[in-house]
Amino acid sequence: MTLSGWIIMLLAVGGTTGFFFWCIHRVLRSPGQTDKLHGVLDTELEIEDEERKRRHEGRGS
């Protein structure tokens, strides 16, 4: 295999391995460090609340 083939293969394997370990780290990290995750329903409710507030503010003017 040529030098450029080795470089591309090592970058691909290294990147994939790094991504794998990053994912494992994200899954196994302590519960106190979790990010706030939103479900689709939560996001839809927040959007509806914002729209309701905008409509309500528009009537008050």
C-alpha cells in the first residue's frame, strides 16, 4: 500500500476509534454532569407557550 493509503487508513481508523471512546465516555460519565435533554413534546410545548405569550402581548398594546 502507498504512503497516502496508510495515512488515510490511519486517519479513518483513528477517527472512528476516537469517536467510539468519546461515545462511551458520554454514556458512562457521572449522572451529576448530564445535560438537560428535551423531548419532542417538551420542545413543542415551549414553542406553543412562546407563541401564546406573543399573541397575548400583541393584544395588550
